[in-house]
Amino acid sequence: MKKTALFISCVFILSVTAVCFAAEGNPENGKLLFSDPKLAGSQNDTACTKCHPGEKPFKSISKDKDLNKIINMCITKPLAGNALEKDSQEMNDLKSYILSQSK
């Protein structure tokens, strides 16, 4: 009985930890997405790097800005892709990468 309770507790803790880290976003995955010409179903083989080239493409951007809206505007207009869900892993990864480049 104690082993079962311990096992369930461990699974719960690991699940919560995984969700918390996933919600933060992974900047390395974001960097890959930023360079992907097929991001969000892009119809014109254009990546974010075409308009935002260089090692540090963002001089300064604030967490206070609505990055979801800005990212989706770039995806739906220049890339001709489909908007990402605001809480999707791809969105979180892109935001994490962009914020890491503005430091």
C-alpha cells in the first residue's frame, strides 16, 4: 500500500514538473522553429530568419509585449502559415528563443 502511494506521488510530481517546464518553452527548439521554412504550414518556404537575420535578431523586446500576437502576425502574413495556439509548445518555444535573443 505504501509503495503504491509513493509511486502515485512520484508520477504526479514528475507530471507537474514536466508540464511546468514545457510551459516555459525551450529556446533551442525555438531556434530550430525560427529557422524552419515549414513553420506552421508556411506556404512560401520562408523562415523567420529571412526578415530577422543575424546572431541576435532582436535588440530589445519586452515580456510585456503580446508576443503571441506578434509571432502569429509574422506567421500568417509574411510566412503565409497558420496561427499557433497561444499555449502551444511551439509558441512557448518561439517566445523563449526570442526573449533569450533580446538580452
